[in-house]
Amino acid sequence: MQFKLVSWNARGLNNRDKRSIVQSMMVDWKADIICLQETKLEGDIYDIIKQIWGGRWIKFAQLEASSTRRGILML
């Protein structure tokens, strides 16, 4: 079985318009695993993830942005 992995430098997901763009790209990608780099997100991001994913069933892992780390999100 093959799966599709997408890794993309998001350059920040704090802007609602940018999250909408990422959401539409995720639909186009049809990936099994998505890794978003440089999210620049901190703290509890569950509501942001729901907006990006567009559904209520999701598993994700996050490395928060801090200092020189810019944050990673895996969906």
C-alpha cells in the first residue's frame, strides 16, 4: 500500500485568510499525511486545526514555535 506525504513551508498560519488557502490546497493534495513547517503557532491550536482540516475527526502533532524554532504541524 502506498501513501501520499506532503511537506510544505507554510510561512505562518496566524492569518485566517492564509489558513483558508492552506485548507483549499489540502483538498487538492489529497494527501494521507501533511507536514506544515514554519507554522509560527503557539499554545492551544485545536480551533485553528479544525478550521484548516474542515472536519471534526483529526489527529495531529505539533511542535510549537519558540525562539529560533518556527513550529511544525503534522496532520
